[in-house]
Amino acid sequence: MDPAVVNLTQFETFFEERRPFFTEGAKVFGDFGRSGASQYWGFFRPEPTLYYSRRIGRAPQGKPSGTWVDTPTATTILGAAKVVGRTHKAGPSRPRGRHRPRARQDIQRGRDRRARGGAAHELRRDPRPARVGPARCHRVLGTSVIRDLSDPALAAYLTDRALMLGVDGHYFLDGGRKWVVHGGIAGSSVHGSTQAITRLQKAEQRYYQRPDVTFVKLDPTATSMSGWNGRRTSTATAGTSP
């Protein structure tokens, strides 16, 4: 059960994941850009959340209206599968993981309209060591969300496809492994109707419509959005860094 929260802001509240299916082996998917370093410093620069499992199974996002509305509080997850293990090539310290839950969103009735269609979520994490040996390592993280938006009202509100792909890794600068360079780069893309993409552009996370913004511009005809984020950091794993 989640703690009671009164959110007076326009931003989403992020809750801790407590479902066993998603918490088991979660470290495989949650340490993007942090391999190789014994400590990780991120002052004044929070990392983006590339994967937030609480959105799988959440309440429907549609808002139908009517004299009688039956609103489900959660989504029915039809089935899910996850594989987390180790391979011979990856070695004892190179876990590999994948899970693929598929959910059919419950129907929320209001004038016979659905609040959300079916959605398939997939997450892959494939860490592999480089050929030169364990001094280097690169890994891949990918996620995808595919929605069935047969209802026009849902198609005007939600995106039908979201994809993300990232590559991260580390490289030790010395034989004693006291200094390491680590980081990662990731890009994402969403696709949907012009109404859905316009809603994302105007959302509080972006505010493309602000008159003081010069590096982005609201495009009401756009059917997709994309972006990227990257970071590289050098860290001392032993001794005192300057």
C-alpha cells in the first residue's frame, strides 16, 4: 500500500515499486550509466528515469463523462514474463535481464467509452563485456510501449507508441582500476495523433508554448517527439580524488 500523499503541484507523484515481480532483479535495469564506479555522485543533476514500472498497471488515464461512470482504480495485467540470469560470455558479474508484461487496460464506462486500450510493455537489458577484456564494459537498455487505441477519444489523448534505447558502460584508465570513466547516452521517441503530441508539448514537463522559450517551438501538426540525454563522468574508485 502506498503512503497517503497530497500533491498540490502539477507534476506526477512517483511511488516506490513494491510488487515482487518488478522488484526482483530490478538492479539490472536501474543502474544505467553507473557501472564500474564504487561511488556515484550526482549533485545538482538528477538522472532521468528511463524506466518507471509503476506505470504498468496504473489506473486508466482516459476521462469519460456521463451520468454513470464505473472507474477502475487499477489496470488488469493479463500476463507477464521476465528472464534474469547470467551467460557464459557475460561472466559471473555480467547479469542479463528481460521482462515483458502485457496488460489489457480495464474498461472505464462513460457514455460507452473506454478509458484506455490495451498496452504491451517490453524492457530489455543486455550487458556485454567488450572484446578487450574486463577493463571495459558496454551495455544496452531498451524499452517499448505499444498501445491499442481503437477508440478515437483515446487516440486523441494518448500516444500509440513509445520507444527508448540507451547505451552505457565504463573504462578503467589504469591497471589498478583506481580511475574509471563511466556514463551513458539514451534517446527516446513517442508517436501519436496531433492532439496527443500537442498535449505532450504543452505538458508541465515541457511548456513548449511559453513565449520566452527560443530553443523549442510548439508544433500543433507534429505526430512524434524525440529527445536524448547523455553524461560522462570520471571517478576515483580508491584513494582521494582531486
